[in-house]
Amino acid sequence: MAVTVGASRLGLGVLRHLPVESRPLVRPGTVPVGVVHLGLGAFHRAHQAVYTEAAVGAAGGDWGIVAVAPRSTAVVEALAAQDNLFSVSTLSATGSTTRVVGALSGVRHAPSDPDAVVALLADPAVRVVTLTVTEKAYQLDPVTGRLSPDAALAADLAGGRAPTTVPGLLLRGLAARATADAGPLALVSCDNLPANGRRLRGLVDQAVERAAGVPAGLIDWVVANVTCPGTMVDRIVPASTPETIDAARRALGVTDLAAVAAEPYAQWVIEDDFPGGRPGWEHAGAVLTDDAGPWERLKLRSLNGVHSAVAYLGALAGRETIADALEIPHLTDVLRRLIAEDVAASFTPPDGVRVVDYGEQVLARFANPAIRHRTLQVAVDGSQKLPQRILHTIADLRAAGRSARWGALVVASWLRFALGYADDGAPLPLQDPLAGPIRAALDAGAQSPAGAVDAVFALREVIPAEVADDDEVRADVIAWLTALGRHGVEATLAGAR
């Protein structure tokens, strides 16, 4: 619904009263829908939506986005009341800027009306589907890449009801699209998964193979009509807080209950494989490539892996934010060694990129005091994140005959965090889809650090065999876990050599 002039809520009716530099690049409702996005979170609003609006503003095209929330209704209700407008505040140590974004042509809440989402996926006008649904929503074993359905996805695969999971929505949407002969489609994962395009392709193919009640020939149709380009996405976007809303209100003079804040830096690398066309994202600064793999490994290992290290060590030391954690004595020295000695030696970066220089940029971004990214937010879902962020680095180093001592410190800090209490005894939450098995393993090995490591290393859905069976890695993790338990984070880092 429109907001009347003078009202306190963001909407079409107040746009002309905003400063010119704060107005959207495109007006909602004027750009036909061409993109469906699954995952209406803060990251999408501060990243893909911003890129797509800039692309349409520069190059035109019918690429309006209908964004779908798989769970929460709050952001859907907020955006619907604001004519699908929201603001992004860009925060740095020297100040902030706030701009309203008009990329969204509509919003949907999947649990309330899954059939409407399926219909969108089958609409021939929609030629691109992007996803930011986090690692766990794919329901893929992080080690094997095989589909590992929970009860809800198993019910979706069995058919006979409206889908309730992201893979289930994709499956039913593709089936409806094939039946309608609605044309080709690109499914674009923007989640932090290794080979995210291939992972998404594997999810789709496995779901189609295992599903009941889908059209005959669906597998062949998907092979012929559906692509899954790989991507690398990068922008630090903390969870929105009341302070985020207050900052947007001060900047705009109206209330935006869907406001997000982000760092100045943003990057999007995309494999250019779009059979039905795509927005002109290159006009918005995206990198179009034949292979996103080197960029993905650069980001997962040099940024996300370091992010996890800071989050676990910072939470254990009682630091609330990532920037606060970087003030722990000796932590940046240890992180530089992690980057230079482990990460940089584990893979070949994109042409023209030096991993150590990239790592210095990462540390500077993490130190931005205006981005209050909480350590506990980054620390969630460790079992889903650690394989691609740290364990693959360790495996590649060991295959090359090199030590992975600093990577072992990150694994140990995750185990120490999973025990559930900080260095000062304060409780720490274990928010993880495998929290039960992890706690059971830690309880089974509670008699010693070695017992805890052995019990968790036996969880093959987290720790790949080549890491779990490596005696040197095991010894390094035990040594770090022992030191963290006896001395705490600060003393352990002070003694690190």
C-alpha cells in the first residue's frame, strides 16, 4: 500500500521528499518481473538487489525481483507496507550514507502460499532464480555432497502436498515449468558453498531422481533447460538491529522497518551461463567469468575461514563483535600467519591476485568499527561452514606434504566453542543443525582433549576422512584445544609460535 505524504513510513508517497542521492535508481512497479529470489534476508537486500537495481538502471531490461522468504513473515510484512522499498546504509569509520533501493517488484512468504511460489518459478517471464538460503537449507552432506533430507524434505520428495522446503519448492517449480514448457532457467546459488553452482546442480538432479509424482522426462528437461552458474559473493552485512532502523530513520526522515546496513566493499563474480538472458550485472561492477572457482576458494578460505577463526576465538574471549575481537593481543599476528602459511599455500588464486594482499584487505574490513558484526552471529552452523572454510584448506595442505598448524587452531577453537562456555565461564550457544551429535561426541570424549577430538573427528558428516585420519592434524588440534582449555584465548595466542 502507498504511504501518504508526510507519513512516517517509507513508501512511494515519500520518495520525492528524500534527498536526491537517497532515492532509488528504479521506481518499484515500473520494471517487469524477470528474477525470483529465494531467501529474503539482509544479505540479499544489501547485495544482489543492489547489483540488480544498478544493472537495470544502467542497461535496462525486465529484471524486477520477486523475493521469497522461506520462513519469517516479519520482513515480508515490512516490505509490503513500504511498497517493496527498503534502504541500505553503507557504514565506514569515516561516516555513513543511506540510499533507498527499488529493485523489488514483489515479496512472497513461502509457507503461507507455496503454490504461488511454484507458479512464479514456472512463469516464462522469470528466467533467473537466485538463492541466499544458507548452507543448511541445501540439505547436502558437507563432506560427500549427497542429498541428506530431513523429514520435511523427505515429505516433499514423496509428493502429495505443497512443498515446505527450498529444495521442494525448486523441485515443484521445475516440474510445473517443464509441464508448461515455459522456457530455460538459470538457478544461481549465492551461498557460501564450495562449487556452489555444481552443488546446486547436484541438489536439483538428486531431488528430481528421488521425487515421486513428477512429470515423465523431467530429468531430461532439466538437463536441457536448466543451468546452475557458479558465483562468489562478498559483502559484510550484519543482522539488522534497532540501531539499524534508527540510523536509517535519522538519514531519511522516515521509518524503514526493512533497513539493512553493510560495509562499503562489495564483490560479485558470476559464471556467465544464462540460457534465458540476465541483467547487465557487469554494468554494476560484477565480474563475469567462465570459472568462478578460484575466486570462490579465495573468498571461502581467505575471508570466510578467517571470519570463523575470529568469531570462535573472539567469542571464547568474551568479545561481542568481530572488530572487538581483532583487538585481542596477538590475534592479528596469528591470523596473518594463518593466511600466509596455510591459506595462501593451499590453492592457486585468480590471476593477478596475491592471497596475502587480499588477506590484509580482509583484516582491514573486519576492523571497521562501524560494522558491529557479532561473533555469535558468525559462529552459527559451524558444522556446515568449517568443511569449505577450513577443512578443505587443511586437506589440500596435507596432500601437498605441508603442515596445517594454524588451520588446526581454528578447528580447536570451534571445538572449544562447542563445549558451551567462554574463558570466563559465560555460556555460549551452539546453534547448529548437528548440535545433538556434536554435543554427544563431546560428552563421550569429555575425559580429555584427545578424547573430545577423537569423538568429533568420528563425525564423518563434518570431518572428511583425510583430515580425521591424519595423525599430525589430530595432534595439532589436541595441542591447541589443550592450550585453550588450560590457558584461555589470550594466553594461548601470546604463546603461539
